[in-house]
Amino acid sequence: MNAIDLIIFNLEEVRRRSIKVWKAIPDEKLHWKPDEEALTCAEMIRHLLQAEFLYHKVLKGRGGQALSNLYNPYDTKKFISVDDELEFSQPYHEKFLEYVKTIPLNDLEHIQIDLYDLGGFIRPLGDMLLRIAYHESVHTGQLLDYMRTMGIERPKIWD
């Protein structure tokens, strides 16, 4: 396995476990949030799926400037259900994974992604790919905490 294979494996494993969590949230609890300033469960799921789409554009454009004048299909999409969100996002997810598979190994450390204007940092492409998976993992952990707070059963993701 090379670095790209490991990154793909990590992205797919994070997504597989996230989907287990997302699908375990009862429909009537999708709009629950722990306080007024927090995201609802549905908003958190949307945030993650949309973020992958946006990260893909940022990586291809090598920085935040790629987001200016970008058509974002999530802007007008109403959240209906977890299954609907996943179906809508699947083509974007597949394109993202296909993009990652085409990255030359040398680019992981030599291509810089400039998010200084958006997030205050410039990082190598490989670092950014790991951050994308980490971002999803953190929010999925938040959803597990939401589920604990709501008193609903949490799925076993450590298989």
C-alpha cells in the first residue's frame, strides 16, 4: 500500500462509520440540537457532505480562491432525510475519491494548499487530505455525543 491507498482507505473507513451513525439517528431527532448555537443533527450531516464537495474544489484549485464564484449544489438543496442526502452526495463523493486516486505521490508533500485567507494556514496536499477525514471524524463524534445526550442507542462503530 502506498500513501494514496492509505488515504483512500482512511476516507472510506471514516465515511462508512459516519454513515452508521447518521442512519442510527431517528428521523424525529434529526432536527435536535443541544443548544441554540449548535448545529442540528441534520445540519451537521449536511455540513460534512457539503464540506467534502468544497474541499474537493479547494484541493483542485490549490486554495480558497477556488470557492469564489463557485456553484454550490447544496445551497438550494433542502434536507429531506439521511438517505436522500447520501444519494444526492454520492456522485460528488465518488468524484472526490477518483480525484484523490489520481494524485501523484510526490504531490502529497510538494503541492501547497493555501487557505490563509479562509482558515489562516497553508498546508501540503497530503496534510489537507488527512484533515478532511479528521474533520468528518470529529463531527461524527459530536453526533455520537448528541445521541448520548438524547438518550438514544448509539451504533457500534468500532468493528
